[in-house]
Amino acid sequence: MTAASVNRVTMLIPDFPFAYDEWLRHPAGLGAVPEYRHGTPVAVIGGGMSGMTAAYELMRLGLRPVVYEAEQLGGRMRSVPFPENPDYVAEMGAMRFPAAATTLFHYIDTLGLDTRPFPNPMAACTPATLVNLEGRSHWARSGADLPDEFQEVADAWAKALQDRAELFTMQDAIRQRDIPTLKAVWNQLVRQYDDQSFYGFLATSPAFASFRHREIFGQVGFGTGGWDTDFPNSIVEILRVVYTDADDEQMIIVGGSQQLPNGLWTHRPDSIAHWPAGTSLSDLHGGQPKPAAVRIRREADGYAIEDANGHVQRYPAVVFSPHVWALLNHVDSDPDLLPQELWTAVERTHYMGSSKLFVLTDRPFWLDADPSTGRRTMGMTLTDRMPRSVYLFDSGPDEPGVMCLSYTWNDDSLKFATLSAEQRLELLLSKLDKIYPDVDIRSHIISAPLTITWETEPRFMGAFKSNLPGHYRYQRRLFSHFMQGGLAERHRGFFLCGDDISWTAGFAEGAVTTALNAVWGVVDHLGGRTHPDNPGPGDVFHEIAPVELGE
């Protein structure tokens, strides 16, 4: 345990509390493959954060990653420039990253990307927050500014977490990286709560005996905003987020999150095996990834992959990082890619939907003082109306501003799915007019709306995985797939990664850590090993493995 790992809550996930950040920092590196394997091609399907992490580290180990990408590098790290002013972007997917995501920040720091605090509701960096429920508005800089019933709800949540989920014990164990305590407590909680939904946990908590309190909590939540669209999901999904401070102290990447996967594509690492100093992934690909992988077949000595142009190439190992549903409908997949129990887990994977709409404004007019009240003209907004969440981004008083006029999930997202971008904008402006009747938002908009609904994006079919009650066993199968020693020979060499596979749905940290699992798996599959002073996730898997629940 390093000094940097003590007394800080990080995304050390209790299911498998492996210190990926320490593994990355260790001077011994992530391992080595035999010299005769140097230059060996390894297919990496998907150029999102997980695929780019895997490709980057495989290249550093002296292998030749071959990246297949159906659309554009970045995946759900999609920063779309406004055509009216390309210096400003709309973050269509990932846009806020917890400081606790120390493995992800290893790569942010490697690329020297700038970050700043994200303007979440009532965050220190947020000038004003407006909570609008049932037609009534409440302005706040902190929770203390809200009516008493909101504080009662916050207290009820804190009490439920402590009394029923041992919040203090778990967070202290994470700070100290006390693995025995972490595993002992968490394994029991998984056994207790795997079959319970988030709402069921609240409804059976004495602190939430009041339906009114549950209703307010569902509309507003605490930390990053509303929670009710998560109510059907497994409570263990929510506990992981809370324990690891993933919903607190979040950061934005200045200039757009897509810089991170794009940066790994062009970065020239200081330390690299086999390849000439200064080699990048882009160099190995002639500047462009291969087109979409459309067919994967298992062969006697590896895998044959056909791309969208009809070109077939063979590999001894494959890393697959897109949403796992793509194996069911976008890729002609050999049944021998996975054992049947893994195919069942793929079929049962559940995705959250999400919609966003952004506009560019002439300036951050929301910072203007209202002459009648002295308050800001607008604030970060949480509401039970259709917009649900409004986020405001400024780059200075004389610069254009970016407004995320709506950020919604699941059923709230589906309300937008059949509407055009223009229809969505008109609808949102009409709803916001009821909340801010004296603010002419339209007069400040200088762009066409940029919008997305992830469940209707063909290559994604949803924003991210989020388990339903009873899904823990499926998640364990997917996460543990990189440990292939017990698999039949025909099932070895194909590695899943991405936040689908991780324990932290929707967080780039999980995309990165499962990519590192896949890297360990590829190295092991090709006869390599880690340094004895820096064991990898597979070397210690059986010591800290996720708990197995009976079938």
C-alpha cells in the first residue's frame, strides 16, 4: 500500500478491490510477453475508452494492436463541436468524472489534460441551484438553503446508508485499502441485497417510512441529481457508487472528454517494448483504424475477423470492448466465442437509456443578477418537469456559454425519443418558461440544438449497463471472463471489456479497469507474465475474487 492510497476514498470497487492505480504506477510495468511474441497482432474491437486503453497498453508491451471502429474513436466519450463555433463542444456521452477515479486520472494526467470542477447541483463551483418541484421553486447554494423537508430526506438517506449498508465502515476500509474488512462486509451485503431494487431498499428502510420523503428523494436525490429513474435497478449498483464517492467531486475535461481516447491514439509513450521510441497507435495504423468488425470466427489457432470492407485478418487473441449486445445483432458471432453461461449473461444485460440536448448561447447570461431579487437569472436546475436536469457551462463573461437544457434517463429519456431536435428544443423552452417566466432563453441561443438519445443509437442501444435485482451472478460471469484458465480451449483468447463488464455502470473508471483486465488476459494467453514485484489482477484474482452466490 502506497502513501498516496491512504486516507482517500477512491473507486476501489468492493467486489474486486484490486488497486489498478498502483499497478499502473509501479516502475516494473504491467508485465512482458516473450520476445518471439513481439509484434504479434491482437485485434481490439471498439475505439472507445476501454478499447483505446487496451490498445495503448498492448502496444507498450510490444504487441501490435489492430483497432476496429465502426464510427469514430471515443465511443460514448463523444464531444460534438457546435458548427456555429467549433471551439465549444456538447458532451453527448461521458461528461463528468469523479476525482475518486484514480485509474482513469492516470491517463488524464499522462496526456496532460486540464480538468475543472463540474457544476453539479449545489457543488461549491455552482453559482446557484434551483430545485423546482410541483410548481414551486427553491434557490440554494447548499442543502441548508432548502426547506426543512429536503434536509429530512437527506438525513433519511444518510441514516439508511449507515444503518443498513455500513457506509462509514466501507468508506474507511476503502480509504485504508483494508481488503479483509472490505470483502467481509461487502460479500455479506451482496448476499443480503442482490434481489432488492433501489426503491425496495428505500421502502423497507425505517428512515424512509414516509412516501413523501421517497418521492422527494426520487425527484431531487443528492450528489449529482435525481434518482427515481434508477429506482428499478439493483441497490448494490447504487451502493458501489455511494461507497466510492463516484457521485461526488466530479470533474470536467476542459475542451471535451473525447480528447482522452483520441489522445491515447496519438500519444507516444516514454516506455515501450519492441517498437521504435516515439511510436503511437496512429502510426501502427497509418492514421486510421480499421472499419467495423462484422464477423468473428473461431479457428484452430485463433480468430478470423472480417471487417465492413470484406477484408479478413487472423489473430491469436481478440479484445472486444463495445456494448455486449453488439455480439447479438451487429457482429456475426461464432457461438464458440463464449461459453453458454456467458451468452446467457450477455442476453440478460440491462441498459439505461439517456437523452441530452445542448445549445450554444451568446454569453453566460444566467450569471446576470435579477434586478428584482438580486439572485442569478438562472441556476443549475433540478425539476420534476420534462427537462429534469439543466446544466450551465461558461468560459468567461465575454465568451459564449453552453447550456445542457435537458439530461434525462430511462422513462424520461424515452419521452424524447420520437421527437426531432427542433421539437425537443421547443418543448424544453416551453417547460423552462414555466420555471423561469421572466427569462428569455431563446433570445440568447446562437446555435441549432445538438441532441442524442443513446437507446436509439444503433451501435449502442443504450447509455450504459445497469443491473436489475438478481443480476449479480450474470455480472460476475462477465467481469471474471478474463480469467480463462478454467475454460475449454475453444473459448480462450477472446476477452470482453468495457463498462458493461465492470461493476461500475456508466463510469469511465470501469471501462479502463476492465481494459486492464483484458490486457492481463492477453499477456497470459500469449505466454507472458507480470513482474513478481507488481502482480496483476489475474495473479491475485482468487485472493480477492467477487463473492459467488449459489445457483
